[in-house]
Amino acid sequence: MPDLPEKRVGLIACSGEDLPVGTVSRMAVLQVLERLRPQDTVTLCLPLFLAGEERERAFARFYPTIAIDGCSKRCAARATEHYSARPAASLVIDDFIAEKGLPEPHGLRQLDAAGQAVTQAVAQELAHEVDRLLGKKRPTVVEVEAQAPDAEGEPEGMVVATCSCGSGIPVAQLQVNGRRVEILALPAILDQFREMGKPVNDATAGELMDAVKLYNHLPNEEEAGLREAVLSEYTRYIAAFDPASATS
Amino acid sequence: MSEPKPTDSDRVLIIPCSGIGKAFGSVGREAAYLVLEELRPNDTGTVCLSLLTMGDEESQQRVREQRTIAIDGCPKACARVNIEHAGAEPAAIFRVFDVFRAHKELRVQQVSDIGENGREMARILAEEVAVKVDELRGGKE
């Protein structure tokens, strides 16, 4: 059965190639993606907002995002807001270093000891922010044990960072009351409902709307029109696979 | 008498993609840093790709005035696209996948640690880029 994209926290690093704090942003995000919160996080390359397509730009409208910037130019936060949606949280590493009294990192290709210490601290801060955004509580002891390399419960095999590029959020455009409306995740929702054998009827329309609302903010005044459009779309979708079932 | 060092504006800008979720992005960045720090430190420079993406005036001016080499880790070609979007044309474009195609024994799996295979792939790519830098620098009037 096809999966609907899960609600995770999107981490957008500036990744600044010309600055040590850019390397810190990238390494800290990778640590969260691969070790600290692999099940709860996903990422996207920042320049893909411009180079990518609508599904990439829909990224922050689907995932609550944390922008991680190296310097005060705040490319990650600004790019996310400009091309997608306002980040749910943001962190500037230069500010974080000053606030926590951490040493200044050096090195682009390979961070020095100070850079690695800052990376660890930033990664921990991000992991806590992920928990806060997802409303997850983690007892400190368990968290520490889970992060130890040999701890029981460590995911088996290699954990890889989850990248959203090329497999981003599916988006559909519907006509609602004469206006084009973009609905995040609708293709995946339709796919899932068809797999579940949901018939085309009013009850299914209600269930479809419940699923659509999980991923989209819908103004009340548009709900009726959208319900009709979503059910029509589902009817067309089912008909494409099995014309008889759509008309039954 | 030794040759004069190039001024900053003479340097070739090596711009890797910011690939963060794919191993080839890490390989491309490693290759860029090899060129910048080891192979041609006096002839090259870089800019943050995210600054270009955000339309930073100074970064855009640099890519328009200096020769650039894009290194991309995936078909989305963020480095090339963002250079072009800044109003410049890359002097050369390298794709990590092309190196992999020529060296399929070099499988890279992890993003944060590209391992021996990844470092080898990056070295091969970096040497190709360095040759291109020499070619571009040699062609400089």
C-alpha cells in the first residue's frame, strides 16, 4: 500500500560552503537525520527551492521546518519563507555560539575540535526542538542511552539521512469555485483510498476531506466547494483504473 | 622571478551543490574542497550556494565576473541552475554521477561519512576539476 508522507520535521541547513559555520550547520543536521531523530526528520537541499519544482517548494507547507543558518545572512530561514512557507523555528549558529559561550569553529572540509563540539551542541538543540514541534517527550536517560553507539534499541543497519528531493510532496491543483487551489498530498491520499477500496460516495468524501485537512489549511468558506472538487477528482481517479466501479 | 599570485577576481570559483541528503552531494563537496584547499588553493575560490539562491548581490556579481565551475551531485543540478539564475554561464559543469559511471566499483552509501570509496571518487573528480582550472587559468588573457 502506498504510504502517505508522514508528518516529520523538515531541517533546512544553509550548508554555507564558504564558512566553517556553514559546515557546522550541515554536519549538525546530518547528525539529527542519521542518529538523533532519524524517524522524525527529513531534509531538503536549500538551493533546490530555486532549482526544483512545485513539489520541492511545497516542502515547508507540508513539514514544519527548522531553518539552521550559519551566519546572520540567514539564507535558510529566508529561502524557506520566500519559496515555501515560514519556518516553525530557526537557529543561527553564530548567535548560538555567542549565547552559549562556545568556541569558534574552524575548517571547511574538516572541522576542528571546536567545530565538532559546536556541531554536537547544535545537533542536541535541534533534536529537542524537533521533539517540541512534534509534541514528543523523551526522558533524558533514555535519550542518552538511545544515542550511545552500542545501546540496545539502536536501529539495525545503516541509518541514512532522509532527503526529500525528487520524491517531495505530491501536489494536485483543483478548480474550486472557479479558482485554482493547490492541495498538498492529494495524489497520495487518492492512491491510498483506492488501495483501501473506498467507494465513491458521500461518506468517502467526508473521509477524504479529513485526510486532506491533515496536510492543508482550508478556509471554512471553501470547504463545501473543495469537498465537491475532491470527490470529483476521486471519481475521475477511480474511473481511470476501473470505469465500472466509478459509476456503480 | 616567481609568478605573481592571482588576485581574488582572477580565481576560478568552484561551486558545489549543497547536496545534504544524498551521498553524491557529499562527494561533490569533498571534491570541491580538495581543489580549493589542496590542489589549486591559489587559483580558486568559492561562494555559498545558498547566498546565490537568495540573490545576494555580492555573490551574484562574483559569479558573473569570475569563471565558475559547477559540481552537481544529482540531476536537479542546483549548482548549475543557481549560477545561471544569477546571470552567469558556468565555464564548466561536472557531475558526480559521471565519475561513478566511469568507476562503478566506487559505491558510496552514507552521506555523513563517504568512506574510502567516496574519498577516492572525490579525488578523481577533484583532479579533473583541477585540470579544468588550469585550462581556464591558462586561457586567461
